[in-house]
Amino acid sequence: MKKTVRAHTNIALIKYWGKRDEELILPMNSSLSLTLDAFYTDTSVRFDETKTEDEFYLNDVQQTGSSLKKVQVILDLVRQQSGISHKAVVESQNHVPTAAGLASSASGMAALAGAASAAAGLELSRKDLSRLARRGSGSASRSVYGGFVEWQKGTNDLDSHAVPVDDADWDIGMLFILLNKKEKAVSSREGMKRTVETSPFYPSWVESTEQDLIQMKDAIQNRDFDTLGKLTERSALKMHATTLGAVEPFTYWEPDSLVAMELVRTLRSEGFHCYFTMDAGPNVKVLCRMSEAKELQRHLASRFGEDHVLLSGIGEGLKELS
Ligand code: FM0
């Protein structure tokens, strides 16, 4: 049985940064994200008794090495749970503009969890899909749901999963300022590990994030956009601050990242409702009012170029296509 599932990407407003268990991918802190409709992955899986190895095609190119290994983490878990021993054929199409340089592990691993479990005949709940996606990539646990989503850190493998918070249907959008598509020097997986192990700032990150998350959920409930935005910037800046204290120190920022953040601040002082965030790379994302997004996009594009500023609305959770 071949199954195809679509998952959208998500961007964290309260970041996931650091694991307490690397194999189970249990995080040090809970996180909160927004699922977006502009970028997504469609993945098909079928288990095939005639195959002697797992095969993984990404945008029609067969993958080997670490890219295949990551997919096999999920396939092995599904084989364990279903009792199927056959090898699998996995075909993924990433709908992320080629120049984006945006990570796709969240949508990729979520779509894979959905398609592999369905192809094996497992009828997993959303919660168990989130737990399975988590094993591929922590942030993927959140792409199972649409809108605002919390990944509760939990206490163990069973209770560390995402829960939906709000459908975000209240004039919210996100702009992506694409600065650079170079391969990152430090992957998020390696960067968070190094930070947990060596940065003296790390414990303060974990401590203070708990409070930020409570306040952010309040802001969402009250539809208080400006508090939501301020907490978003604060979380991103704090996360990036921890990397400077690591041994060896590193940063994902580039000169243009600072230019973009400053421009967001300037536009805000001119009356736009806009707040930045950044992940494990130089691109800057801007949480904004959808009703102001086109005008903001024009301002940002006049500095960074039209092809470098993309707009997204709110995305939905995992969806079985066939
Ligand atoms: O998305 O090692 O999920 O909360 O994007 O695969 O579990 O790729 F800014 C960093 C995402 C980290 C914040 O890490 O790591 C966030 C980040 P994995 P991910």
C-alpha cells in the first residue's frame, strides 16, 4: 500500500534549543511554533518485499549517507511497531523555493512519519504521529498540527509531543528574508549539543524560557499581537546569545541578518506590527499582521530584493493526500 502525506513547515516563536536525550530527542525546554502554508513536503512511502535496501528519493534524486540514515530512523520505528520487515521506497518532494536555504527537516520528518505509518497500516493518533515525527527531528513534532502549536517537553518518550494551541486565524502572517543559501557551518543538531555542553549561558536559557512560554500562551489567548511579537524576539535573541558562550563559540548571524533586524525595528517605529526571529541560519523571519504584510514586503524587498522576501500565511497540520 502506497500512502502520500503532506506536512507544512513551522517556525518556532519560543525556540527548541537543546536535548536532554539525544536518541529519543527529548528537549530541555518546551517550545511554541506557527505552522506555515508556503513551504511543505509531500512524501510517499510503500513497503516493498522485492527490495533489498531502503530507497529514498528527494526531489527525484536518490539519497545516500546521512540523509538516508535519518529517514531510516523513522522507517525502523514503524517496522518495529507494525511488525513489517520489508524495505521501503520513500519519495519526497520538497516545496521550498530553491533559493530559500530554509531547513526542511520539520516538514520532511512530519510527512515521513505520516506516510510511513499509514503505509504500514498503523492508524496512529495525532499524538503518536507527533511522537514518531519527533524521533526524526524535534521540530517535526510540531508540524503535525496547524496554527500555533506547543511541543510539551514532557517527562519521557510517551508524553513529549505537540499539542494544538490556537488556529492563528486572527490576522497573522510571516515574511521570510532570504539572505544566504550556503550550507550552514554548524547544523542545529550539532549547535545545540555544543551549547548545552559548554555554554555558561545555557542554564539561564532553560530557566527563563519556561516563563516566556507561559506569557506567550497568555498573549495568544488574549490575541495580544504585540506581546506575542516581543516574546518572539526575546526568545530568538536569547537562543542566539547562548551560542556565543559555547566552546568553540559560533553564531548563525551574518552582517545582513543584523541589517534585517534593524530594518524590522525601524519599520516598527514607523507603525508596522512586525517582529523578527531567526533559526540555525542567517535568514530572518518576520512575524507580522497579514493585513500589513504586502506593504511590509515591499519595504523589505526594496532593501533585500524582490526574490528574497517571501510571504506565508498560516498552515494546517498533517494531511493524507492519497
Ligand atoms: O525550530 O536535532 O528540529 O524550535 O530551528 O533534528 O531535533 O532541526 F533555531 C533552531 C530546530 C532548532 C528551533 O532543531 O533539531 C526550533 C531551531 P533536531 P531541529
